[in-house]
Amino acid sequence: MTSVKRKVSVIGAGGWGCALACVLCDNGHDVALWSALQEEVRLLDENRENKAKLPGVRLADSILITDDLPSACKDRDLLVFAVPSVFIRSTAKSASPWVREGQVIVSVAKGIEENTLNTMTDIIKEEIPWADVAVLSGPSHAEEVGRRMPTTVVAGARSDATARFVQDIFMNDVFRVYASQDMIGIELGGALKNIIALAAGVVDGLGLGDNTKAALMTRGIAEITRLGQAAGGCQETFAGLSGIGDLIVTCTSRHSRNHNAGELIGKGYTAQQAMDEVKMVVEGVYSARAAKKLAKKYGVTMPIVDEVNAVLFEGKSAPDAMNDLLRRERKGEFG
């Protein structure tokens, strides 16, 4: 537990927001949890549990649950933006009138905005340019964090002081936080691995084996690293928690909505049918087009990302996509 008690608001009461509210409460902080949905606030306050998205994890009575955005944003030491990536811009815009100069905001959403190719912290900085924006990412399924299973993540910020401020607020005996200044690497690793996880799910849906999935994951991190370095990220970041670490957990876990949606697509579902079945936002579907555009912008080859886009949006069958990946021209592994 940290030695200094802070006032923290978690903006977004989905599974991840609720899990992080639990971490922060465990650390002795004054925690508020905000939702835009009045009915969700009522149910959370009544049940002290998000039964739809994080069943079995109880929210402490001391956590204030609210739909009042101004009060959630005012006079806080830290704001945690935990809404899905597709709502980051609208939420930041709505919150901006009540955010003070120099306010530390940490984004925990993973994605790339398709029309701008911005990361989540870029979006928040555009909407609230006077804020000090950071990121928290890594292999961290809400279902396990909420149950206090040992988890390790990385906090990134432009300044080492801000990264360590976030690290100090979140870190405890079962939630270990490292600090970094490679924000672009952390965010691209977190966003792009969701696309590879979709493909890993397709592999399982097609009934292929461990060899196939290991190959896909390995070539996937190679693609992520190529693009990430071209965009200014550090190679070491992609070998770390927000790179290979997050990729492993998202490609293999039963908790992974991206893997689960991909598995359904491998079994013949459309992307929309798969998302409807998973009943949660599948970030990889929303990031796939943006990743392809980023690859084109930086002149980077990303064949797995290309094939995922073809399956999601161009009507290509999953078996054909897999065959085309295997039949690409021969080349050196690191050439």
C-alpha cells in the first residue's frame, strides 16, 4: 500500500474500471467510480458489483459511485480514463471543463483512432491540452486483477516524475507497476496486440494447433515491433510488458474478448456476429483498419494485420487468409 492517500476518480465503470477501482481502494485512496449510465450507477451502488462485466468482484462500500462528471473530475489527484477506446474522445471532451491545469490523467484504454491515427493519450491531450497525460498498460485481465491475482503492468509518461507518480498510486504487493517514458511504444503495443489476438482466436476457431498459434504470435510481435519502432517507440518496449507480455495473455486467455471473438470468426461468424456474441467492445476490430493505415504511413509490412482486415471487412474467408500467409514469398527471418 502506498504511504500517501490520494483522491482518485475512475472514469468508466466497466470491468477494467471496476477492477482498477478495487486496486486503488486497496491502496487506501479516496476512490470515486463514474459511469455515464444512471441505471448502471444504480445497480453498482445497490449490488456493489458489476454483475455483467466483472461478476464476483465486490466494490468496497467506501468507493463512491456516481454519474456526476463535474464532481468526479474536480479536485482529484488523478483521473483514470477507463472507458472503451471508441468513447475516449467524447468522454475527454465532456470532462474538459472541469479538469484543472496540470491535472494528471492516466489512460487505460487500448486502441488507435481510425480517422486520425491517434493513440488514446494523443486524443486526451487534444481535448484537454493543459493536462499531464499518462498511460497504464500490460498483461492485465480485469477478471484476475479484481480477484487480486499477481499482475504486472507499466506506467508511461513524458516525464519520469509523472510515470513514477502513477506507479506509486497503483502499485501494491499483487499489482506491480514499472515506469517508462516510451508512451508511443506502450500504446502501440497495447493496441496492436488486440489485432494479433483476433488472429490467434481464428487459429483456434479453425481447429489448428499450438505450432500455428506460436508462429502467429511470434510473427505478430515482429510486425508490432516494426511498426512501433517506425513510429518512434523503443525496441525494448515491445519485448516487455506492453509488447510480448500483453500479446501472450491476450492471445491465450479465456478472458480475452479479442481471442474469443476471433475464435467465433474462425468458426464462420461474421465480425458483427462475433462481437454480439462476446457482448463487450472488441478493441481489435476497431483498431485493425487504423493499424493498416499506420503501416502504410510508415512504409511497414504487416501481413497478419492485412489478412485480419481482409477477413473482417472484405469478405475473405479465414482459411484463405491463413493459406495466403503461409504462401508468401520466402525470406530471412530478420530480413
